[in-house]
Amino acid sequence: MTANILPHCKAFDVHAHFNHGSPFDSPSGTGWAACELNCRDLGWLREQYAYLGILGGGFSTFASVLEHTECIEEENDYLHALAEKDARILQWVVIDPRRPATFRQADRMLASPRCLGIKIHPVYHGYDIEEYADALFSFAAEHKTVMLMHPAKIEKMPYWADRYPEMKLIIAHLGGMEHIDAIRRAKHGNIFTDTSGKASCLNRILEYAAETVGAEKILFGTDDYSCAFQYGRVALSCLPDEDKEKILWGNAQRLFPDALSALPGAED
């Protein structure tokens, strides 16, 4: 069997983070987690994007999605300003449902073509997603936007997706049958997933998900892992080329047509 190597295909990283010097950044650590081995700065990501042909990414800063929720508003403002200046950076505005100011920020920032949608992280932010689901998903539905969610109570998400069909939900970190079942059970087809995270190295998870729920439900993302690994996991998979192209670029283009069409190189 000969490897099915996809010829160069442009890509968009729908799920990315970076450190930028905030006191609430993810730690560099020591040993295996030292900065030299686990780079988390934007300069490194820019180099990797250029090398691999990734035209841009949807970002939230590390500081905004970790446990120090008091910095979310400041981090949202920082990233919003950066996205206005850097053509390859698009924003996920982070909401903590216990902080009303983050809803007000999102109401303003979602009007920008530089903002893809809403990012929530109930696990690191430390709240029960079911307790705040109505507030979060009704807000997303009102704005007819996309929400990128760190996995939490995945089995419950089809209920909320069905309740609020005007919004689209990306449950990050494709990792097993829970993701696949949630996508399959959503009556309005408004649940998606992304490849980010280490679970995408499982032998057939990407292929099985594409075969079961369709490649159009999977988006390319890196999160805190090697761009080259994540890109290669898709490009060197056993999927047909048309499915690889959907995952790397086409699905994001359909979800965010205006934002991606404005990326440098998008029309090439």
C-alpha cells in the first residue's frame, strides 16, 4: 500500500493559543515543558504557519482560557487589537458566564469581521456548563455565531444544539466516540469538532470520524501541539484527498467565508 500523500494544500488553524508575556500565561516550566521544547509564542507559530502553508488561525490567548478568569476582559481587548493589525490572526472572544462584562465585550467584538465567534472553557474556568448553558447558547444563537468549546459533558451537547439551532458548536479535541455521537445526534447538523489535541494521534480516530459523520464536520486545529504534527496527521491520513482538503481548509471556509476570504493567499 502506497501512502496517499496530499499535494500541498492551504490550511486554516481554527483552534490556536499563544503566550505573549501576560503574568497569567501558561508556564514555561522546566524539563520537558521548558520553552525551548514546548514553544508557545506567536513568533514560533508564525514560522510554522509560513513553513506549512497555514494561512492564519483563530486565536484566544493562553491567559484568557486558564484558571485566572480576572484577566479575561484584558486579554480579549489585547487580542482584538492584535487581530485588527495582523491579517493572519482572527479572534475567538472568550466568555465566562459569571462575568457579565465578557458578554458585553462579545456583543461588541462579534460585530468585527476579525472575530470568528465565542470561545468557552468551562473546565479551566471552573463552572458547570449545564448551569450556564442557556445563557451561553442563547447568546450565541442571538448573534447567529459559532462557539468553540473545550469538551465538557459532551453527551449533553446535542440537547443544547437542538434547542438553539441558530448557533453552531465546535466541540474541540476530537478524542473518541463521545464527539462522534454528539455530531451524529444533533438534529440540525450544527455540531462540529476539530483535530486539535493529542488524541488525534489515535490510529483511526480521524478516519473513523470522517467515515461515520462526514469529513465536513471536522476542522483542522492545533491548540498547544505541533503544527507540523497536526497538519501531517490530516495530510498523511488514509482519507481521500477531497476529505483532507475539507478538513484543512474547506470546512472553515464554509463556516467563516468572509473572514477567510480576507486572509493573505486565500485566493491563490
